Amino acid sequence: MTTRKTVAKPQRKTGVREAAAQATRDAILKAATKVFAKYGYEGGSVEKISRAAKSYDRMIYYYFGSKEGLFVAVLEGIYQRMDEAEAAIALDASRPVEALTGVIRFVHGYYRRNPDFVTLLNTENLHKGRHIARSVRAREYSSRAVAIIADILAAGAAQGLFRADLVARDVYLLIAASGYFYTSNRYTLTTFLDEALDAPDKVAHWEDFVIEAVLRTVRLEDAADNDTSPHEESKPWQKSQPAASRARSSSRT
């Protein structure tokens, strides 16, 4: 009698299913980020998002529970990407002036390179932060950003370069506000000030000015650090200031 061998059917590995599920979730998140940035929270419908993700409405509810849950995930995602980008920059806290300058350049540059980040935060602020308030992860990211500045300020104080009474959160807000306001309001300010604030020379001028302003804020008054007097040599932001702007500024004094 011949015994038949049973050939087992190839089964799909669990890892493959998990990878496919993660790919679907990532596609929905990526599409939602673009849709919410373009249409806002109200205009960013589930239908538009599923169509952009080449998925189905039910998959959004399956992975995120609701449109609101998806928007929270989008906000967490943009904070996470900024946090990861900041963690990747090389900062040496033992050289606090250079490290703080690096943080400022990073923050300002990140806002410019990621307009969706600014747009989505504008949208959430219109809703008074009620979505991001549901997130615990967003607080983790902000704590890390403030901690980086705290380490730099502590090193600067230990070296006698920075004031010892500084609050890291205040310095963080100063840096973030100066970059965020400039980027989010650049179009209206361009008309209001009659200057193309998106032009490379205007962007460089503002960044240099903010660096100088922040360093003046954190430095000890008696820590000259071998710098020449500001009356003897122009600062970078003064050199980069357009002639027309200098003329307008001097005419008001």
C-alpha cells in the first residue's frame, strides 16, 4: 500500500501581516498629515484621507478609532520627527555658545523646511489645543527639547559665560517664538513691512539677529569673552541688514 504524503500549504508569516498592517497605518498617517495641513481639521475629511492613502475609510477607524484620534496621531508624529531631527544634530555642551547657536539655527531652519509642521500647529491652536491635550507623548518631546537647552545653560553658567538664574523653558520659548512667528506670518508680514521676508538674505538677517539677541540675554554682563564692543564692530545681523531697512530704522530714531 502506498502512503500519500500530505504537503503542508505555505502559510503567511505573522511578521508579513504585521509589516503590511504597519505600512497601511503609515500610509494613512502620511496622507492625513498632508490633508490636514491643506484643508485644516474640519476640511480634512476621512474620505479625503483614505483616498489620498489609497485605503478605505474603515481602516482609519480600525487603526485610529476616529478622525480625532487620527489627528492626535498626526500631531504626535510631527513632534516626534522634530525631536528625532534635533537629537541627530551634533551639540557639544562643553562649548555652550556654539551649542546654543546650533540649537537656534536648527529650530529656525526646521520651521522653514517643514511648513506643514507650522501649518498643523496653527490649526491646532485655532482649536485651543484640545486635541494635543489628549497626548502624553507630545509632552515627552517638549521635555527633551527643554532639557537640551538646560544642559547647555548649565555648562555655560559653570564656565562663567551664562547667567545662573536662567530658566531653560524661557530660553526655549524665546527661540521657538522668534522662529515660529517669523515663519507662520511671513506672508502677511511681507505685505505689512513691504519686504520679501522669504528672501535668503532676509532669512539670514533674522537668524543672525535672533542669535545675537538670545546670546545677549543669557550671557553674564561682565563676561565680555574677548568680544569687541558693539560700537567698534558691526554684528552679523547688522551687516546682513538690507540698506533699505537700515534707512527706515534710522529715520524713526
